[in-house]
Amino acid sequence: MRTLVALMTLLAISPGVLAAGTDDRDAARAVILRQQDAFRHDDAAAAYAEAAPAIRSIFGSPETFIGMVRQGYAPVYRNRRFEFGADEELPDGSLAQGVRIQDQDGTDWEALYTLERGADGAWQITGCRLRKAPGVGA
């Protein structure tokens, strides 16, 4: 519930109001874009590489991971439009990045990516929460 409230708050605030530092934001967005590019090219290994170790341990292999994304996150996997929204640096040092997505059927979605720094200091995706945009029927 707390995450849902944070998502709604983050997406309701205009971009930049809760902005993380420019370097961190750009680096985090680059990770998300690399994963998006991997999805577009059906490159399971590259998409899996952008996920944090905890996520990789849940799915165990790139093929299992990309299969889950195809099934449960179709708008993230294939989309017409993918635009960054507001971002926020969280108290624990992780980042939240809002994304506006339009799926292949023209339905609008909101995603909230969370990222944390790995042991090497690089950003890694720790999760993605997806919901239909407000005003879109179920």
C-alpha cells in the first residue's frame, strides 16, 4: 500500500519537483533505456543484466526473467511510447523513476521503476510497478 501511495504521489507531481541529482537521474534512466532496448531486441541476457541481484535470484535465468516480463508486463515489454516522468531520490539512497507508457493497443499505463546502486556503484533495477493510467478503464 505504501508503494502504491508513493507511486500515485510521484506521478501526480510535475517532473523535476522531487528530482534526484542530474547525474544519478541520467545514469538510472540509461539503465532503464538499456533494458527497454534489450526487450525490443528480445535480448534476454541484456535485459536480465540490468536487474539487481535480488531480482536475478528470483528468476534464475535470463529466459525465465524475459518470459515473466512478456506475460506480466506486456506494456513494458512492447510499447508504442515510453516517456520518463518524475523521479525521486528515496531516503535509503535508492531511486524511483516514473514512466508513462502506451502499449501496442494504445492503452496508457504508468510504471514506477525502483533502482539501487550495486556493489560496483552502478544503478540496477530492483522493481517495476505497473498500472493503467488514471481514467483508463480496467
